Amino acid sequence: MAATPQTTSTDSSLPPSVHRAPSEDLAMQPVKPVKVGGVFRGGGTLPSALCLAKAAIGAGVLSMGVHAAEVGLAFTMAALCAGAGLTVVSISLIAKACVSTNRWSFEDISDELLHPALALWTGFVNAANCLGSAAGYLIVCGQVFAVLTHCGDEDRRLFIVGIGVCICAPMALAREVGFMRHLAALSFGAILLLVVCIAVLPIERGIDDSVTVDGLLDGKGGATAFAYMNSVNNMIFAYNNQFNVPQVTGELTPQPGVRRMTNVALVSTSLTFLLYASVSAVGVLAFGLDDQQDTFVLDLARDTRNPLVFTTLLAVMFSVIVCFQFHVYPIRQFCAYNIRKLRGMAADEKEGSDKVISGRSLTRWLDILCALAAVAFAVLIASVLTEITVLLDFIGAFAGAWTSYVVPPLWVIVLRHRAPGFSWWSPEVAGCVALFALGTCLFAFGTFSAIVG
């Protein structure tokens, strides 16, 4: 499920854009040469950037307003700027590790550079991050359905199950992240409608009475250190798309490269920053400092008869359903890593030599089973929980910080340590050490803050 730049390889961990086993029904035909032309081709810079942006822009955007009201727009914007810079650096470091090791998942890179035990832990954290996020998206779908239909909790749960079975499960079986590029573009446009809708409210009705200049910049007052830390946790979660970076890097055409992936990171992070910054500002102006709900969906519940609001809520549902799909890939990679270890297969084991059942390799059948199981677990979590703010704060601290700012710099430090002329004082290594230290602090204190605060 991960990828490789060599089209002649038969590595079982490679993504389908590069390799298909002869036993796969989709690969019965001769391999066609990769088309380099086309702005929106699979593996292109723009579609890859849209996929990464959409992987980040999900349920986190819906709780930006309540955090901005609590800690103030000044702190929110500063945190968003810092988060954007760190995200670009993090993605670039992951791309370096991928290209240098020719491995295309967090588990395989950690196994190659660190230790199998740390690879198992990193894969677990990454999978927990994606599973919790996916559940959050289904919770949002349930909130939207409840707001639009005024249904009870039982009907909300049935709707979540229906979305999971009829939409999420079939789409979760796609082998390539790039498969989602057209839906990602549509979904990004859909979530922009949320910003427009919220911005229209203060224009029509005026700015909320609780908003003052000082309150807008500094928050409603009384925010504790835990509140600021939880706001940072939300920023980490808001930008978090690193879980898809190894596979997206491997799917770049005509071949993976660090510079190409850095360009992808710049485009995707810029789009994400602009959306989060604008929705934070208009959210506070529209809904005030004191009475914001868990998400913008609940804030808009009072105006569902407004055609723009009604359409916006449907667009939000579509957007988070698309975002759900990006979070299934890392879970499948974690399962594939563990299954491969249990079967005694190496990372470069040939899938073509695997047992074939009904025209598909056993590896692919296990991949399908893991994808469906991931969807089932997310549906189960979403059926039990009804609020997402605490869930997102915890995920941002516990999982997002580890996979974004702890592991990537550690990989590059190990790579440079293996090369001749290693020095702890080189700018790259010193920067990685600083990012590793920051990530460790965010991981430790952020998790504590999410639990206690």
C-alpha cells in the first residue's frame, strides 16, 4: 500500500500507482507508461497538494471558532503561522526519509532507521490518530443530520451506520491516495462555502454583541495555560496530514522527490492556513465570545431554514465524508505491516509470489478486510460519542505531535548519522534536534493538558 519510484519493482509495500501484482484483477492488462503531462494527473503537484490539504481540512475547521473565542484571534493567528511553517518542515523531513530509504509508510521507515518496537509504536499512534479523526468526521455527519432533521439519538446513530456502510466502506477500498484527487477538489470548494456562510451572518445581522476589539484579539478572558495548550493541540490537529505523506510521496510522478514534495507541502499548507485563518475570524464575529457551541454545525442549527445555511451544512457533511477516506490509508498500512511481520514477509517481498484467491492476492484480501474493519471501528466510536472538541484536542496532542514533530526529525538525524562527515552542529541536524525537542514537549504536555484541561 505504500509506494516506490521504480516502476520495475514488485515490492509488496508499493502503492498501486506504481505496482500491481500480476494476480490483481485491475492489473491483468499490460502496464501502460506513466503520462507526465496534465496538471491534474495522478501524482501531479497540484492534485497531491489538494489531497494533502483535504486530509488536514476536516472536523478541525469546525471547532476553530470556539478556540479563537477562548484565547483570542492574536494568539490563534500566531499559532496558525507557526503551525504552517512547522508543517512544511515536517513534510519535507518525511519526504527525505522516504526517498533515502525507499520506504513508503511510517512503519517501514521506522523499522529501517530505528527499531521494530518503535516502528510498532509509531504505527499504533498513527493509526490511533487516523481512527479517532475518522470517528470525529462521522460524529460531524451525525450532528448535521440531527440539526437538519431534528431527529433523536437513535436515528442519528442509524444514519452514521448507513453512511459508514453505504459510502465510507466502499470508498475505503481504493488503493491510491491520488484516486481521491477529484473528490478532494470538490470537497475543498464545499468547505469554502462554510466560510462564506458564516461571513454573511455578521454582514446581515451585525457583529455579535459580545465582541469587542480587546475580546476579539485577546479572547473572552480567564483562559488558563491549559486552554492555550489545548488551542495549540487543535492547531496541530488542524494541520495534521503527515500520515498520508509517505504514500503521497511514493505516488508522485514521474518519480518521487524531496523538492517536489516540498512544493506540495507549500501549496497544501498555504490553502489550509488561509481557510483556518478566515474561518476563525468570521466565526468569532458571527457567534461571539461567550455562546459558541462545540462546532459551527451546532452554531448554525438555529438557522436551518435559511437556504444558504441548509446548503452549507450539506456541503460540510460531504467534505468530512471525503476527509474520512484519507484517514483509512494509514490504518491499512499499519495493519499490513503487522500482518507482513506475522507472515514472516520482508518489506520487499514480491506480492506476485503470494497466494492467489479468486483473482486477488491474499495480501490484497487482507488489505480489504483491514479497510472494512477500520470503517467499522470508526462507526462504533461515532455512534457512542456526540461531541468532538475534547477528542480532537487529545488526538492533536497525543498522536499528531508524535507523527508530525517527533519521529520525522529523528529519522533524518539517523540518516545523517549514517553518512560520512556527520556533525551535531550542522544546521540541518541542529534544526532536527530542536524540532525533536519541541515535538517531545508538545507530545508530553499537550497530552497532559488535553486530559486535565
